[in-house]
Amino acid sequence: MKAEMTQQDRSLVREHPLELIPFFRRWQPSLVRDWLYTVIWSTLLGVVLTAFVRLLTNDDATLYERLWSMLLMSNLVGAIFHGVALMANRLLDGWPRRAPRVPRVLFNMALMAFSVLLGVLIGNMIWNGSNPLHLLGNRAVVLQCLVIGAFVALLMYMVRSAAERRSARAMEAVRQQEFVAASARMLAEARLRALQAQIEPHFLYNTLANVVSLIGPRPAQAQHMLERFIDYLRASLAASRSDEATLASEAALIAAYLDVLVVRMGDRLRYRIDVPDELRQFRIAPMLLQPVVENAIAHGLEPKVEGGEIVVSARVEGEQVSIRISDTGAGLNESAPRKPGGGVGLSNLRERLGSLYGGAAKVELLENQPCGMTVRLLLPLNVSPTSIPSVP
């Protein structure tokens, strides 16, 4: 993390002054872009300096002559400063960008003063045909160039400082968002663990009571129920200790869970799990589907005398994976109705998906015909739940 922040802090120095304007932050830094920005920046400075000269001095030149001569010199100064700064950074192994604030400011002021002096000399030679050596002998011209160089360097320092503060605020906002997202993820996981802690003891006691009642009259069935219950506990324990799971492991967990319930409910419970081979290694959050299946049993099949069927299926739909948990149990209008929004269980599921995938995943509650409900999860196909940065 420290190395990452150091890299970010260094990148602040590389920001072009024009990036203080939001419009110019649309394009990523590159050699061509930075040179183009230098031309734009130098041209703007040339226009501003022309206005100052016209307003504050008795200039004998026409506006056209003064503007074009100033644009020539300001672009020469900008090109010299940009080029020398790049060379100095390479020759000094990046010291001008890594240096503390005061040495960096002094270095930039000296470099700008040199660039202004050289740019004015070359500009006068091109525009007026003046002898550079003659201008160098004029102390007033040299002093004026140095003052202008220091002024422009100070202006650039102020602009860069504003850019650094903006970037620092942006990084702090990102850190705050990451902290909030991580907190939301941990809260969603904690709620899931708490829900599991409430459900599993009830399921455990009921299963063991059923095993005891079957040992005498139907020992083979009791053995089968106990074996599948052990499979369920093993898979559940592995899932609780992992950050990710696959559809194959979740399908095995659900199958073991439903096999236990089949012994207890008999013909009232039928199930089918349909996960194609190409999706068996698709990575999802652990225990993501288990609460949905439990909800379908508790609120869909158990309230119906004749029971029903649960189907767990997965399909690729465009850039998403669609996972459906469908039942033929009690629907929204039956004697033991489920809430249209899905109740607390689906509310927790939505919060958990939001913390894991941001807005890239969603949950839908659909009513089946002629009876029952379907919970449809839409997950991004090429994104694992631990790699996407959540945005609250």
C-alpha cells in the first residue's frame, strides 16, 4: 500500500498545469498529449502577456505584431522548458520529480528563467534578426527575462500546487469510498454469518431428531440421511472458510442439503440441479445460493400439503450469468404468502450482492405459472466477487 501511494504521489508532479481544468483531464498522459498541452498553455500565456504589455506599457508595435511575436517567444519558452525538463528528469534519474517541495520549486524557477532568457534570444533573432550576443550584453533585457521567468515559474508552481491539492482530495475520496465499500462488504458478510448461525442449529436439531426416529424402523434411510448430512456439514464448513466458491461446489452443497430434506419430506420434495459444464467453475461468493433455497423450502414448499419441486439452473445470457432458483410451491397469493419484495432474506441477498459486485449484479423475484416463485440472480460473467471494487 505504501509503495502504491508513493507511485500516486509521484504522478502528481507529472500533472500538466492544464489538467487543473476538468476538460483537459479527459485524456490520459502521453508524450504527444503533454507536448500538445504545452503548446496550448504557452499560447494562452502569450495572449495574456500581450494583453499586459498593451495595457501597462507604451507599446509602439501594432497589436498584430506584438501578438505574433509574443506567441512565438512564449511557445519557444514552453518548448525549451518542456524539453529540458524531460532531459533533466532522465539524466538525474527522476530527481526533479522526487525532490522535496523547496528544492523542486527552486529548480523549476531556475529552469524557467533559463528557458525565458533563451526563448527571448531565439525569438528576437527569428522575429527581428537581432544578434543574441548583443541582447545578452544588455543587462536590462537579461534582468527582464529573469524576472519574467521567475514570475512564470511562480505561476506554474501555484497551478501545480492547486493540481496537487485536487489530486490529494481525489485520492482521499477514493480511500473513503474504498473504506465504506469494505465496511459494507464486511457488514453484509456478518449478517450472512448471523443468519446462518440462526438457521443451522435448527436444521441440525431437526436432522438429528429425524435420524434417531429412523434408526429403528428404517436404518438404511437413517444411514443415508446421516451420510448426506455429513456431506452438507463438510461443504458448509469449507464454504464458510473461503472467500470464493464455484457453481460446482455450491451445487454440491445444495444437493446435500436437499437430500437430507428429501428423507424428511419424502415425496413432497423433488429437486433438480442443472449447471452446464462450462459454468461449473464459474466463481461466486460462498453460500450465496443456499439461503435462497432454504427460503424456497420454508415459504414455498412446506406450506403446501402436496409439496412441490425446486429447480436450480444456470445459463449464460450475454455478458451475464443467470442463476435461477425456481419452486412450484406457494406463490404470492397462497395461504402462506411471500412478500413481493422477497422479505428479509432477499433484502440481505441484495445488500450482499451490492457490496460484492457494486451495480454489476442484481436479483429479481418472478412469479411462476401456474404456481410458485423464481429468484433470478444476474452476475457479471468475467468478474469474480473479490476483484470488483464496490461503490456505495
